Amino acid sequence: MNRTLLSGDAALAHQISTLRTEFRIVRHAAARAASGATVHRLTNCITTIQAALVLLETDAAPHRPESVPVLLRLAAARLREARQLVAHAGCGRT
């Protein structure tokens, strides 16, 4: 995680850290999904979450502060969707 970006905003750092941790849990559970359609939807969710986290953790984020809340909402929404897909597939708890 880029400490330069997050050093001045502990709340943002906490949100990103929480999303990163929850992302790892969902990604692990998604690896066990059985249905082809579910796997594709989970892959899309995971890719979107990962991209949003990378953008939040890079030096580009301070130059576009208006994008931070959008990226946080996007990552959180896709995380919720991924959890629902995992739960529906019976792959684990969310």
C-alpha cells in the first residue's frame, strides 16, 4: 500500500485496508465456485475490485480526489455482489 497517499487520511487508509482484506476473502471463496456463469460474474467483480484498489493505492489518486469516493463505492458494490454470488453458489459464508 502506498503510505504517501494514505499518511494524511487515516479513515481512507482504514477503508482501503478493510476492502483489501475482504477482497482477499471473497477472491479465495470465488476460486471454489462451480457454475461457469457464476465464475465469470465473480471474475468480473474481482477484477473491478482489484482495479479500484490499485487506483486508490497509487500516486494518481491525490491528483484526482473526486475519484476517491467513486472508487470506494465501486469496490464496495462489487464486493457485495461477489459475496452474494459466493453465498448463492454455496461456496462459503459472507
